[in-house]
Amino acid sequence: MSDLILVTGGARSGKSTFAQNLFNSLCSRLSTKAFIATAVALDDEIRDRIERHKAERKSDYDVFEEPENLSALLCDIIEKYDFILIDCITFYLSNLVHKGMTDDEILEDCRQLISTLHKGNASVVAVSNELGQGIVPPSSLGRRFRDLQGWVNQMLARESKSVHFVVSGIPMKIK
């Protein structure tokens, strides 16, 4: 069974930088490493964010871009890598909502994702936003997404060996 480490925090909290540094500290020089990106460049801002993340990333990762089917990708690679970094679960959920999936379908997809992680021996660092500490979104879609993110984060945290919460660039180990 793989070790799962969850890194969560608000937008621009420093969670991706912390996750990448944590990931790099876990890997040895000879480790096989994969980076899974879930964002889709739908506009210039996201495209710039993706390019900034690519520039910050080490070149010795194998990079996979998978916006809508993490479980299938992980089934294919979970046995081939010692370490896997997923950045991020929030974009992944957004893609599933945008695809038109129901809440039940999305939650089942995430249960399958966790099940797939248990089949391998890779250490996995997953990045996810914490959305429950902000204002209540004014739209039903915003509230739906916030709730889905909260439920998925709870599932991931339950299954994680450790959980880190990042605030203002400062990581705190909470599990």
C-alpha cells in the first residue's frame, strides 16, 4: 500500500511550493518520480500559472497531464514509480464538475482514486485547496463545489499517513 501525504491550504498559501519541496526531500537521487498535473489552460491566467509551475518543477520528473481520469492513469503508473506528486485535486474536481458529473459520480470517482492508491507502493503527495474557511459562495454551483471539495479532502485526509496545512507560506503538520 502506498503512503499518501495530503497538503492543503487556501489559494496562494504556498501549498504547491511546500508540496514540491516535501516531495523532493522524500526522493532519493535514484528514485523514479512522476508529476501529475490536472489543470486545463482555459484562459491566460491559468496558462500563466501552469507555465510558472513548469518552470519551478525539477526536470527529473516524468510529467503526466490528466484532467479527468486520475484513477485510470494511476492504475497504469502506480507500480512504475517510487514517488508521485499530484497537483492538484481541486482542479481535478473542477474538471469533473465542468464535465457534468453528478455529486455521487464525483465522490465515487474519488473513492476509486483512493482505492487505486492503495494498490501501489509509491509514496504519493497530493495537493488540494481548503475552501471551507472562506465566505459562503453566493451561487449554488459555488456552494456545491465547496461542499464537494470538503468531502473529498476529508476522504483523502482519513486515508493519509500525514496531512499538512499551509497558511501564508507556513506549513503545519496536522496529522
